[in-house]
Amino acid sequence: MSIGRRYAQDAAARYLVDPLPYVKYSALCAAGRLHGRPRWPALRTALESAASDPTSVYEEGDIAMVAREILAGR
């Protein structure tokens, strides 16, 4: 894995545990742009935690739904 990709996954993982829903949703958007299933353990753990978050953001849907889609590799 490239250093840039690892740094991006670390950053997304760090912001996925932020208490503010908009920050968490932005981190999900970044994680979704990394393509494929997340392999970095810190990001995977943060996504698994977010997969049970019932918070809705904007009209896009809820955090849990987006996290589950990323974990599934969609």
C-alpha cells in the first residue's frame, strides 16, 4: 500500500470517530473514494463502528448505511 493511501485511510479513520455527524459523513465520503474494501485495520474498525450509527446527515441518508456500503466494497 502506498504511503499516500495509508495516510488517507488513517485520516478517514480518525475523523470517523468524531462526535459531529457532518465530520463523520465527510470522512465516509473520503473513505468511499479510496475504492474497494478497506484493508487498513484502523479504517475497518472505524467503519464497523460507524455501521451502527443511526444519525442521518443531509438528505443523503444515514451514516450506518453509507458505512455498510463501503465495508461491502460498493
